[in-house]
Amino acid sequence: MNDIRVLDLDEIRQLVGWAGEEGWNPGHGDAVPFQVADPDGFFGLFVDGRMVSAISAVAYDDAFGFIGLYITRPDMRGKGYGAKVWDHGMAYLGNRTIGLDGVPEQQENYGRMGFVTDYGTARWSGMVKPGCLAEASASRSFETDDFDAVVQLDRDCFMASRRDFLRAWLAQAQSARVVVTDGRLVGFGTARRCIDGYKVGPLFARSPDIACSLLGGIADDLAGSRIDIDCPLSQTRFIAALETAGLSRGFETARMFRGAVPVIDGGCVFGVTSLELG
């Protein structure tokens, strides 16, 4: 017997575990904030009670959703289960604008489904060389009183409001930094522990220099640990700083949308939150 249903928290943890097996290097604590983003937005196809394929189709609001974590168990591929769970997730999101981060080998397929590339992103990885990111001291640790301002900046840089998600995301971060200038929050960034090292994201800032201050502070917090950051290719000044700091370029993805592209301040995005939820 086959059925598709909403995943509970333990099943979302199982799906995140599958992502780890695929080499996607998810965060150890991702399942909780992922579920908070949309408790009804994670679907699994079950065969005789066992999950064989799954997807996240997170509806952030009535206008925008994001597809990710689209995985079929390796021994169950080629049987049409993935297509069924994909169709279910897309139907759940309905007429919303839908975003995803597509790897190069799948971008043509997504294009046939109506998705159009908005911008490219590359992953940068490594250990930040001490002192290579100027003015790391300009950032400080996030405090609870910063939360409302963080939510506002996040909304400028992301496609929808996600207050509850941010609260849960910050709660599991190993580093969370902000930059405040003349009483105004002008940047924030977080890092979370992953299977291999830490991932930085979101990293949102009003300028490349502020982004460097945030990343330098995060690197100091993590005491020389390996970090990954998925940076839009348009951020050339920041990318030059990443190279100077000793990070190496890895795989690329494309942020793609089906429907009207959301209007955000893309110039403030230096590190995407996650490839799974946008």
C-alpha cells in the first residue's frame, strides 16, 4: 500500500539524515527550525509503512513557497515515487511563486517545469585565515533585544516574513553576530554545526565590508573550524575577500523561481540561509 502524508518531526529528521547520506552536509539541528517554517510542508511517500521518497514544500505565506530536500531512497529510484511526491509538493504550494536551488545537472529539467534562473551561487569552504577579514571586531554577538531588527532586515533580504523560523534558527546557531551602526542594525549572520564543520547562513548585510565583519566575527567564534558559505556570484567584492581569507570555491547552484520573482534587496545577500529552505 502506498500513501503520501505530512511528516512528523522524527520523519523530518530521517529526511535530513538522507540529505547527509547524499553528501549535502545538513545541520545537526535542522529538523526543528525546518518544521517550524511550515509544519504541514514536509511530505513523504510511504510503501508498506516505510518512507521511500520525500520533499519539503514550505509555504512561507500565501504568495511564496520553496522546494527542497527532494530525495528518493537509492534502492527505490526509477519507480516513479519521486515524481509522485514532487507533484504532491507542487500541488500543496498551488499558485504561489515557488523557489528552489538547482544543481547544474537538474536545471534543464526544472526549466521544463516552468522554473527560470534568477542568479547563480557557489559554495566557498575552508578555514578562515586569522586577521584576513578586516574589522571583525565591528560585529558583536546577537542579543535577544536585536531580534525585531533582525526580522526586519531578514524581510528586506528574503522572499517572505519568517519570524518564527528565525527564532528557532537562532536558537540552534553556534554563532550569531550582528553589526549595529548609529543605533541601526545593518547586518546579521549565523553559523550552525553540520556533519562536516559549520555552515554560515543567512549572512545579510548592507555592504561587503559589513559582511566581512560578520564573517570574521563568526570565524573567531568558531575558533578556526571549517566553514561553508553559499554566496551569490554577483557579490564579487565579498568573493575576493573569501579567497583572500583562504576559502576555496566548490559546487554551484542556481536560485530559480516559477512565477513572479519576489522583490527583495538582493545586494544585501552574501550568504543564503540554506539550499533546502531558501
